[in-house]
Amino acid sequence: METEYLKKCFGNSLSQALAEVAKVRPSDPIEYLAHWLYHYRKIALANEKNMREQIQLMEEYENSLKEKEMAAMLKQEELQIQQKCEECHKKVISPAFNQELTEPFEEEALEQEPLPGTASRIPAVPQQFPPSELAEEIEQNLESP
């Protein structure tokens, strides 16, 4: 049970430390072992931190690639929509524009015959008639079909 605990906590570090103590044979092996374990722990934490940073950088890089691909797809889709809109506008505008060019311009079509009793009036300026003249004009308009 104790060996399982030691393997779980120390792993290979304790066996490596003891092998180093046996190899170097320092004058104070306990102090040497303590410094070696502190140094090992410091390096292990630094390696762990580097690994986390590398994983984070890889994730950020993958996310940036995905964003870049999405931006490219959106831009391509936007261009396709613009092309479709331009084609639609050409289809809608072209027939109307061609009709205008092929049909002769007729001034007579633009000029309309004035309504009875309004020939002397200017459309933008209303004219005032005395009540008697207005009544006669209304009667004339009602009599003529």
C-alpha cells in the first residue's frame, strides 16, 4: 500500500533521485536528495506550464484558421449574392430600357385634352369664380356626357 502511494506521488522521480545520489555520492546525501527533488519539481512545473501554453496556442491557431475559412466563405457568399442581384437588375432593367429605346417618343401621348371648362385654368393655381359662374359651370359639366 505504501509503495503504491509513493509511486503515485513520486513516480519515477524518486528512483531517478536515488540513482543520482548513488552515482554522485555527495557528503550530505539527504540535502542533495532534497535539492534534487526541488529542482526536479521546478522543471516539471515549467514543462507542464509550457505544455498548457502550447495546447492553448494550438487551439487559438485552429480557431483562427476556422475564423479565416468562415470569413472567406462569407465573402464568397456575399460576392455570389451581389452577382445574383446584378443579374436580376439587368433582367428587370434591360427589357424596360429596350422598350423605351424601341418605342418612338410621342408627345401626343403625353398631352391630354383638357376637361371641359378647365382649358383656361393653370393646374397649380386654383382659380376663384364667383358663386353664380361656378354654378353655371357645374350645370354645363353635368349636362355634357
